[in-house]
Amino acid sequence: MAFAHDSGFLKADLVMSTILALLGFIIFGTMSRNSYWELGNGQKICLLLGDPATLTFHNSACGFTNTIGFLIAAGGIALFAMDFVTWKRSERFKGKRASVAALLIAPTLCFFSFATAIVIGTGIKTFCNNFVVNGTVDYDRCKNVVTSFQAIQTGVGASAVAGFLFAFYGYSEYIQYRERHVNGDKVNH
């Protein structure tokens, strides 16, 4: 976190953390609503990593994506709060604690964001691999069966974008941390 009101890094961090919170809510809302498929008997099953031919489904994949979507939103809100406190109370707030926390939060959630994108992407691909016509996968037929196919693809995109934003956020925090604490630009209070 930069310690001046006119800092470009701090303004960029505030914008990125706001976008991350929104992406987390998009992932959580999209996946909790659209990653389930209703069987004819009213039973809902997880589309991700499922096999409709043998009726084997892994509901833990949907639970994972929902949980990570919520954590991305919570992480974005936490990073925004740390940036806001740093911006408002720069003279009295020790930024080392906030920088270290952000350096831990950003890389962890970057990893989980990319993992979520992989789980969603491979999950729906695994499900669609069961719609084979003449030896090739018929994705059009799969898209007709899975009416929320576009929403699931939105979940993949939002997870990937969140991963990149967490990576950029972590890089920004690292630069600020080095300038503030390693290169000797410390403020004694």
C-alpha cells in the first residue's frame, strides 16, 4: 500500500480490489445457480466432472467453485478495506502488516482463482464428452441439454480474470513493499 493520497498504486489497488469483489460475486452467483442440472425426477446434480451416461457426479466440484467464488469476493473486500485504511490513516497505520497480509492473500487467491477456472472448464468439458456422435463430441447437443452453458463459461472467464487481477495486485503490493520496507523508505512513528 502506498502511503500518499496521490499514489497511483493505491488508486489502482482500490479499483482492482473492487473488481475482484464483483468477480467473486459473479462466480459465486453464476456457479451456485447454473452449475447444477436437474434430472427428470427433480433431483439436482452437479454438471462439473459428471458423467450422465453412468449417472456418476461429483458434487464436491460445485461446492469447491461456490466456496472459491465466495472467498474471491471476501478477499476483494478485505483488500479494499486494507487499502482504504491505508489511504485514510497513512500517518498512523503501519503498512508493513497490511502489505504482508496482501502479499499472502493475493497469491493464495490467485492460485485458487486459476484452479477454479480449471475445475469449471474441465468439468463442463468432461460432462460434454459424453455427447458423442459418430466418434466426435457434439458440443451443440451438449449446449442444448445444458441450458446454462454460457453462464458456466462466464464462470470460467470470471475466475481466470480474477486470477490475473490477484497476480497484478500481488505484484503491485510487492513493489510497494520493497519501496517502503526493503529500500529504506521507512517512516518512524
